[in-house]
Amino acid sequence: VDTNKAIRAAQQTPLERSPIWWMAYETITEIVRSIPGKVKSTRRMYSLQEWPFIPPPPDNATPEEEAAYQEKLEQRQANRSEEERENEWRAKFLEKVGTDCFGPHLDKFERLADGASVLSRLRSTASLSLRERFQTYLDRQSVESIEMGGTVVVYELDLGFLVPRLAAAAALPNGAAEAAVQNVLTLEDGDDREFAKQRLQGVLALLESSPLAVLVVAHLGRPSPDGEQPPQAEAGDGAEVLENASGEEPDAGSNLMLHDVAKRMRSLPSLEPLLELLREVVEGPASSIEFVPHDVWLGEPETFAEKVRNDRSENKVFLIENLSVFPEEVGEHRIVKALPTTEEAPPAATPEGTPAAPTTMMSFTRVPWARREFWAKRAFNFLLPDIVVQDSFTTACKSMTLHTGFWPAHPQRYLGPYIEAEMVAFLDVLQLPFKGGESSGGEEEPGANKDDDENGGARVPAPLLVVIGGGGFSGASGEEVLLRKLELLIGLSRLARHEPDGLTIALGGELAVAVLACVVQLQMGAVGAYATKDATRLAVAEAILEVFRDGEVSVQVPVDVVCQEVRLEPKEEAPPPEDPKEKKKAKPGKESPPPPPMEPTPLAQQTFSLGRALAQAAQRPISLGYSSGQECFLSVDPVRGLLTIARGEPPMPPAVPATLEPTEANEGGDVAPADAAPAPSAPKDGIPAGWVVRDIGTQSMAGLHLALRRSKGVVWNGALGLLEEEVFRAGTRSFLSAVETRLAGDEEDEEGAAAGD
């Protein structure tokens, strides 16, 4: 345990090597240098004598130097004015330092530090090769290489296929959200039920080794934020007081590890409905199957541990309740705090049509490892599991305490059959030249015979197609979601090194909007706040630059998009009940009623062509930054929506096709008829304000189909439109239909059409 903790500590970047270390140093230096001037100017403002700064003598100063220093202090003290004047200038000085020194310098530091941190994170991710990305998993042992007889095994189940349903349920109004979340695991849908059965086959595979017991665990959902800040544990004890977010005093002798668990579980789906399906899958080999709530395995740990380790029977199966309820397990803690208000200065009324000022704020904190591992030590103190089988792709890249923490007697970790099979299949399908157990040195180059086919004849180039969509960048944690999507984009772009015919990356969803807004600098209507932040714009540009770094890569963006007009309107809700006491206290003329809360109301839908906007963007140089000492520019093909890279010199602006020239026909905003092929053109800068991009258009679908027909295969991640609404699933459904046609081989006519294009 100590060795593993030392390794983890050694892998942490020293503070002085942090990308923001020197920024902080320079900021503090600038503030300190400005203080003497502020002192001088403020005292002059109040007609006071100067108050010079007298540096203290060194530690080895002589008596004469000490005496001279004391004399200077006395001379400065003699220049003091009366106490009232001194207090006045001191208050003014502090005000000027706060507004003129600390405020501007700290705002500048925040912007620069945010950008530097984001760029450092992306560059660290970009430095990893494909082999290094896979090697962590390929080098781990699987369950086939160990003997599990007579052991207690914790099996982590993957329920990631339920995340879209869970998100849709949580988005319902408050009254219906809680019930919908609890019904997520009823699995009435046939496809979801079949998916769950496939995931549970891993439990069946473990029972073949006759373990003493298998504890099935899962992480699903994210609990609602706690109400207020819980008390902090005393320094050095790890976490004696784990949770008390409600502010209530726990009963004497109660288990503090269970405090607030019931409240958080109201916003999380219970795993109990999964019990019947688990019994259906493992009923034969399992000697017993039981659901275990948190108040059983944590509230009565000795009794439960004795039941699990009872050696009179083996192959016992226990389904543990949802582990996402514990901040110490997932590593994050969210708290909603009320913003302070003053009775003397009531909030001013906001103009009509603008949202009301927020009354609460979200506080997000990372749970320190000392507290997390202390929690795990207490939670598994009696149970003492021997093995953890990680078989969940959803949490494989997350730092869950169960499979990444170190505490005394922590279990050994192994890959499960589901993850192992998926990893091997992914490597085999993409024909990547490395397997588990190989050295993590340099990557192999693609085959040398890329210009010839199997029969020795000329081969038609067929690049690999990667389609990436998705969104969620406008939410509370939208910037983190965007950064993770950019990391995925960079990682998939490294496939180009192993593709002899290159790589085509097609963008859809909100990711395409982010690239067009932040890199191509088009106006994309109403986008999230991320598009206005310098750090986010730098991150997206850096990601696109990294995409083009290795191999032959082209990026395909939508040439037309389906938009929805959105307008903010007052939200209808029942007025809160009046408090008679507060009504008596209220004084006329003192306060104005707060404005009603606003919510977006969808209006009309329309498809906009981005051809003109892309053609205008192609006429100016778009710099991505520097790579290998050369400045890199983006080359834009406005007809096909293709982005490529030009190094050294800006590319020549392409000729604007006649179909993209501004005409009276495409200047208007009328909705085109259903049988009209071209969509109305957006303004030359992009989508007008007040419209939100919801899906890709028909021309973008056609371009994606053509790219799919000309590719050797496709890797897909993320919806191409707003998946939550059926009307905006057309792009995603069209793409999946084309993939199904390609898999079925029913595309002879389409191939002939493609050859004539």
C-alpha cells in the first residue's frame, strides 16, 4: 500500500512545474510593485507627507545598520498626521488597491491560468500514442488467469446503456423526475432488457470458478447536490465525520457513513429491480441470490460479512445498492449554497424579459484521496473482498475508489470478460499492430504494400471514417464535457498513423457547432457560454491542430443544419405562500417584486445552408497555431465542408462557386418547401441570433453517406442531433440507416452512383 501511494505521489507534477506557477509569480510581483506607487498617490491626494517603504536590515546586520534602520522608522513615524486623517487615506488606499491592483491583475491571471491549464491538459493527452492509450488495459490480468475458488469477488457491472434514459428522466419536471428516475431499471423495453442480460453474463462466467461469494456492484446516475456544506473532518483523521449535509445532528450511535444516503438515493435509481433479471441469468449455478441495501452492508457490517464469508456454501450472489450515492466512492461532492442577501440593499428589479439574478450557487469539490481511502477502509473493514473485477466501460476511465484506491488489505484488480472481449475485438477490427503484453515502445508503421490490393492490382483508396457527435456543453459541467470530447477526438485521430489511406473525421452534434464557432469563427446562433471564453476557444483550436498532427487527416463539418428558434418567456409557476410575519415586516417602497424566472420557449424550425458562411471564412487565413516550428492554417472547402491543414503559408482562397454567391433568393428567411434541395442560406457570418442548431441537414447527410460509401469502415461516437427530441433524430437515424445498408451489402446501385460523382 505504501509503495503504491508513493508511486502515485511521485507521478504528481511538482507545483513549480505547473503551467500556472510562473503566471501566479508574475501576478503577485506586479501587484507588489504597484503598491508603493498607490501609497504615494493616495497620501498626496490627502495632502499627507510621503510614507516611504523602508526595507528591513539583513539577518547579519551590524549594530550601526540596526541603529540606522530604527532611526529611519522614527523619522517616518514623525511624519504621521492625526489618526482620523490616517484612517481616511488608509481606507482609500485599500479601496484603490482592490479596484486598481488586485481586481484587474487577478482577472487577467484567471483568464491566462484557465487557458494554460486547458492547453496543458490537451497537450498531455495528445502526447500519448495509441499503444500507450491501450497498454494500461492490455497489460492487466484478466479473470481467466487467476484462481477464484473460495474467494470473495466484487464484480462491477456496466449499466452505461441506461445513461440516456436516466438523463431523459432527470430532465422531467420536479414532480415527475423522481418517479421516472426510480423506474429506469424496470427494463420494460426489450432492447434494454437484452442489454442487461448480456452484461450479467459476466457474473455467470465468474461462478464457473466457484468463488465463495460474488458481490455485484454498479455506478449509475449522479445524486442531487447536498443542501449545505457538511462539517469538515479534523486534520489527520481521514474522515471521522463523513457526511452531514442536511445540517441535522445525527442520532447518538448512528452510523455516520449512512448519513444523507437515503436523501441522495431519492435522486438515483435503485438497483433492486435488477434482482429478478439477475436471478433469471444465474439461478442455476448460484446457491443464493439477494439484494443488499446500504443500511445492511454498511449499517450491520459484521453480520453481513459473516454471511458472505460463510464457508458452508459457495457461489452466493449479492446485488449491492447503487454506489454512486457516496461522494467518497466517486470522488466528487456537489453542494448548493444560498447566496448572501442584505436587508439594507434589496436586489434591484431587472429589466423586463431578462432572467432573474440567481439566489443559489453550486459548489463542486474534489474529495481528497486520504478521505476516500479512509472511507474504503471503514466500508470494507469486515468484508475484506479478495478480488475486484472491473467489467464496466462506463467507469473504466474514472477514478472510482473501489478500483483505484489503496488502503490496507485492498483487493487485487482484474479486467472482466466484457471489457477484455471489447478491447480485443476493437484491436482486431481496426487491425492495430499491438496486443497485450507487448512493449510500449514506438508504434509500428502501416503496411508497405498499401498501393496494391490482394491480387497485386491497383487498389482504390479507402480511408477510415470516424463520426463524432454528442453535446451537453451548455450545462453546469459543460466545459468539462467538452474537454473530454476533445480528448476523445484527439485520441481517435491517432488512428491515422495506422491507416494507409488516411482518416476522415466527420463532426456532428454540438461538437460541430463548437468547432465552427471557435475555430472557423462562424456565428452559430445561440450557443453556450463556452463559445465566448478564451480558454475554450483556445482548447478547441488546439484540439483541431492536434488532430492534423499525425498522418493524412481531413475533417468534415456540416454544410447545412436544422435550427430551432428559441425565445425567453416568463416561466409559469405557482406563487410561494405568503408568510404573515414577513408581510407585517415589509415596508412600502422598500422592495420591488423579483422578476419572474425565464425559460426558453421553442418556436419555428428551419434549415440553414452554411455554404456562404464557409465560403466567406475560406477567404481569410485561419491560424491554428504552431507545430514543429511552422505556423499551421486551416483550409476550408465550402462545398463539401472539408477542413484540411496548410503548413508554413496560408492556403490560397478558393473560388466561390456560383451556387454560393449571394442572391435575392437566398437572402430571405422563408422556410424552403419540402421538395426543394437547397436550404435557405444563412447570413455570411453564419446562423442568426435567436436560433439554436439542433441537427444536421439533408445536404450534410448526403455528404456523410458518400464518405461512408468510400470508406473502409466507420468508428462512431455521439448523436448527430438533439437525441432527446424525436424530431431532431433525423441525422442520426439517416447515418445509422446508411451503416445498416453498408453492413447488409445492399449498395451496388449506390456504388455506381458514387463512381460517377
